[in-house]
Amino acid sequence: MGFDFTPEERRQLGYRLIDRINTYFSSLPDRDVQLPADERTFGQLRDAMPELGEEAGHVLDDVCSEMIDNGFHVPSANYFGLMNPTPTYMAVLAEALVSALNPQLATLARSQLASKIESETVRWIAERVGWHKKINGETVPAGRRICDGTFTSGGNEANFTALALALASYFPASIDDGVASINARPVGYSSAESHHSLDKSFGLLGLGRKALRRTPVDEQARIDLAKLIEQIEKDIAAGFRPFVIVATAGTTNSGAVDDIVELSAIAKKYNLWLHVDGAYGAAAIFSDKHRDLVRGIELADSITIDPHKWLAMPFAAGVILTSQPEMLERAFAIATPYMPKIANAPLIDNFKVSAQWSRRMNSLKLWLTLRVHGRQAYEQLIDRQLELAKKMATWVEQSDIFELAAPQFLPILNFRVKGISSEDESEALNIAIVDAVTRDGKMWISRTTVGGRSVLRMMVISYLSNESNLESLQKALVNAAREVLHPAQQIHTAR
Ligand SMILES: Cc1ncc(COP(=O)(O)O)c(C=O)c1O
């Protein structure tokens, strides 16, 4: 009875698990992403809740075998997926430690070192933006904007937080009296390619999803600035209250980065909050060489960056930063009689600056990874993945079968079969090609639409992916195209 084990049992179970994880990590460079299509099962488990437990080692072995042998392997080097990385090993260890210590990051009183680590990690990221997170009593370096920020469960929560900050900043009465107290309808702007967490947040904040004006994009899948200005002026003339522009730094579909410098000028002209959704792409700030990819990010009022995307962290780790730090407390602070307090605390309790209350320590994994590998390891990761994506782009450009369907900014590629004029035909081909490439389970790509056009999508997201993984993907794409293309297409020399 009870949940504890003897020290020896704990040790044995721990080693048993770490051996499995170790073997698993060794397999990742050429591991299949999943089972072949005809062996995958998506049914529900139907076992009754156990009244009495079973032998722990047996249960652990059972679940490991099932998840490893039959699971879907996001960490595989052959996963050219959505924005989900291979976690760093230090992060895996950090997660175990966090679970064991279970620090309660809602308040400083119950998470002293943990809160300090979280705060320091936010400060490190902010410094790469070019901002400064102030430590009590120090003077701020000249030319640096003061900022603050907090960890979130991911980009969705970070974007929600940013919009809540913008709303609280422009309509302070709405914090207590709700959006009904605003005497005109607030509206905001993002590109048609922006992430759908924004629509969700507009709905949840009581603004209504229609209040997010999804502005058309240019041929590079970046927000069309002229159309944006047109829409803002139209809204003002119609009596709406524009309050926020969201720039995307790394769209989910194509990795497009909006022109943040221009958007900042537009935001200033119309007195709007500028949020940069850099859930994926903002990580380019970790590279000196490629920082220009997100030029102007320091001009933002708030930034979303998700370490669980390009920074190789396991779920969950998002961050919201803001150069209007006082807004965090204004939007989220609340007084309670029961939360423990520290007199003259140097750090603010997290529950007062966040949509979360009880909170997990999501920062340790990044902090430990940085301590063990250093910032330069990220610089190398970013440089390397961009280089691999460029190689893949060159291969597509030289291919007899495929062509690029959008420019490549970040390590994301959109491409499609050449010379297909009908969108319906292109979509049907893309479905068939994704099916053919992923059928045997060895690798994973996806499809989506960009600027309304159906495209194949791959990205380099695992730090383990290398040229040989790319070559296998190229072969699989050529074979898939051969399989699905109408013989009349006549591919003579498929590269
Ligand atoms: C650009 C962008 N923003 C926000 C999100 C949401 O992030 P999360 O899934 O971490 O909540 C995503 C997810 O892929 C994204 O691509």
C-alpha cells in the first residue's frame, strides 16, 4: 500500500528507465518516425481502472515497449515535421528533477531558487532581444529598453498574454469592467498566415474572433503593408478601435517573417501595440550570424518565443516578454489572503504576472541546457539547420519534378509538383505524395496551404537531422512522385 518504494527499488526503477531512454536516444539518428500505415492503431484503451497495482518494473517495461515500439517519434531525425524538436538530453534530465522537486512557482516563497532560475532565464532571452530585465538597485545600460516576462505553457498562452496586455494597456477599465465597458469595438491585425491561437485568444478575451483582421499577404507570404494600412483606416472610419498589430516571425506554414521594422512604424503612426509572434522564428536572436532574420524585433511591445520549438526543449516551454513590464502586473495581479508573501521580495510572485496560477518549472531545462552547452551551441544549431534547409531548397530548385512554392526564410520549405495549373489537381497530388512518403513510417512530412495554394511542407527541426536524412527524404519524394503522377507527366530523369 502507499506510493513509496524502498531506496533500492527506487534506484533500480530509475536505472531501468534511464537505460531505456538512453537506448532510445541512441536510436534517434535513423529511427523510423512511426509504424507502417497498416499497423497503426488509433483506437481507445478500454481497460478498467486498476483496483490494485502491478509490479512497477513490469508496468514500466510495458509502457516503454508500447510507446517506443509502436509510438510516434517526434524526436527522430527523420521527422521533418511541424515545429516540434528533439529535446536536448539535459532537458530530459531537468524534467525528471523538476518532477521530483515539484517547486510551486506561483509564489517566490515556495520556489526560491526555482523562481530565480526562471527569472534569470527570462533575463538571458531578453538580453538577446536587446532588452534589459532589471535587477533591483542596478542602473539600466544606456539605450536598452527595460522589459520583463514570464514562462508560459507555449505560444498559445504567450500570444493570449500579449493580447491581454495590449487590451489592458489601451482599455484599462476593461480589466475590471470587461470589454463591454469599451464604447467601441476593439480590433487587431495580423497576417492571413498568422497562427490560429490568435483567433482563439480574440474569442476568449471577449473581443470576438471577427475582431482579428487577417490581412492578405504578399507573394512572400508576409503581411501586405499597404492592405494593412487600408484596413486600419477603414476600421477607424467605421468607428472601430484598433489596438494591436501582431507581426509573425516565422509563420507555421512557410516560415515567413513579417517586416517588423515597417510594422513598428505603422503601429507608432496609428498608436497600436506591436506584438511579435516569434513562437518559432524569434529563436534566431540566439544566432549572431542570423539575427537579421528577425530584424526590428526589439521594437516590439511584446514577443512570444517558444523554447519548445527551435530551442530544442520538450513540451512545455513558452515565453512572453514585454517592453511594457508594468502591464504584466496591471493585467494579471490579484490579491489573496492565502498566498504566502515575502516582505520586500526582490522578485514578483509569478501568479501576479501570468495567466497561470499553480505553475510548473518550465525554465530549468533551458537554463541547464544553456549552462551545459552554452549559447553558442544554439548558434550552431540555427546555422546548421538553415544550411540544411538551403541544401534542400537547392535540391528542389534543381529537381525535374518539384518547384519551390514559397521563398525559404527559416528552415521550412514549401514545394509542389511542377507545371500543375489546377489547384484541385495540385491538392490531390500533395495528399497522395504525403501519403506515399509517410506510408512506411520511416519519415514524416506534411502538407498545408500558403497564400491559398496547396503545398508540400517539410522543415529541419531535429538537431540530429543531417545530409543523409535529407537524402533519404529526397529519394522518398522522388519515388512518391513517380508512384502518384499520371504517366502522361513523363518524368524522364528524376533527381
Ligand atoms: C507561429 C506560431 N505561434 C503560436 C503557436 C502556438 O504555440 P504552442 O503550440 O506552443 O501553443 C504556434 C504553434 O506551432 C506557431 O507556429
